[in-house]
Amino acid sequence: MNSQLQFLIELQRFDLRIFEILDHKKKLPELIHMAKAPVLEVSKQLEILQQAGETLTKQRRDGEQELSLQEEHIQKIRGRLNDLKTNKEYQAHLFEIELARKKKDALEESVLEVLEQVEKNQTEQQELHVRMGEVEQAFAKAKEQLESERLALEQELSTLERQHGELTVQVDHGLLARYTKLKSLRKGFAIAKVADGACSGCRLQLPPQLVAEVKRADELLNCSYCHRILYWEPMPDTLIDAQAQAPESENIQELR
């Protein structure tokens, strides 16, 4: 194979890997944000529960205060019993006490309901605090893994860029310009292998004469359709031997 073509093949391998690394690094902040999503969700739920808890606590205090005032009111009403002079006043007083007692019972029931809601809210907050610890731990682990991945990618990128620079100087300037232009036009794929008579870049069948010329490798040729630089990868000797022996084996089986 033409040495310049070999340089281009290796250069494209570097370029594609460098592009892959840069693309992945660009996605890392989003991956971290996605990993943090459960933490943000639980935090939001916890904030809602805490706000509801504060409201319930205020309702409980207000209810207990109103209940205390109602009890004082009942005591005052009962304290006026000695001041009553007629049976009509006595009956009216008993009715007033009964109404006050019913109101007190309703207040007590309301306070109990609020207390139950307060206890439920506190239980849910405790459960969410436990859940928060779990998701924070999972996020910390995921973030650590992503950070390790970032460092590894940066190290690999540094090595690739150095190797890429060393290889670039070995490529003919005109050929390098040709390669660079095709790379920008073909999303990084400037060269393509010929396989089964077709360009592996655009998948279109090539003229037999062009395929034969690519195999000879006297010069660097382009695909008739996508214009990528074409190359032929010779079949390994072991595979050639296996294919050469295959018909003979089939003939032997037929004779048997």
C-alpha cells in the first residue's frame, strides 16, 4: 500500500477518535445533570412537604389556641349559674353551654385531624430524608465515575493530538489539504475502503476499472460518487489459503 495512503488511514483513525472524545466531553455536563435529576426531584418533593408541614403546624397552633379559648368560655358560662334567677334563664343558659360544648368538641376533632396530618407529614419527610441520602450517594458515585472518565478522555486526547501532529508532518502538503477538505465535507470520513466492489463510504457500486486501479495503488483515486479517497485492503494470507482450499474440500465431499 502507498505509504502516504497508510498515513492518511492512520490520520483518519486519529481524527475520528479525537472527534468522538470531544463529542463525548461536550455531553458530560448534560450527563452529570441527568445523574443529578433524582436529587433535584427528591429535594423538590421535600421542599413541598416542609412547606405543607409549616402550614399544618400553624393550623395546629391556631386550633389549640382557639380550643383553649373555647374551654375558658365554657368555664365563664358555667360560672354564671349562680346569677340565674328564673327557670327560663336557666334553660337558656343550659342551651348556651350545650352549644359551646358542641363547638369545643368540633374544635377538638379538628385539632386531632390536623395532628394526624402533622404526624403523617413528619413521617413522609423522614422517608424522603432517607431517600435523599440514597440519591445523593448514587449521584456522588455517578459524578465521580464521570469525572474519572473525563480525566481519562483528556489524557487519551492529549496523546492522540501529539500522535496526530507527528503523523501530519509526514503527509504531503497537497495531499493533506485534499484530505482536510474531504474530511470537512464528509463528517470526518475522507477516505473509504473498497469492499465487494463498492465504496464503503457511500455504499455505491464502483466501476470495475476503478476498482482495479485502486487495487494497483499506483495513485490515490477518488470515489466516483462521494469523492472520498479510496483504498484497497489486501486479504490476509490465511484467509486466501482457506478460500483456495474450500473448493478442493467441496470436491472431495462430492466424490465421497
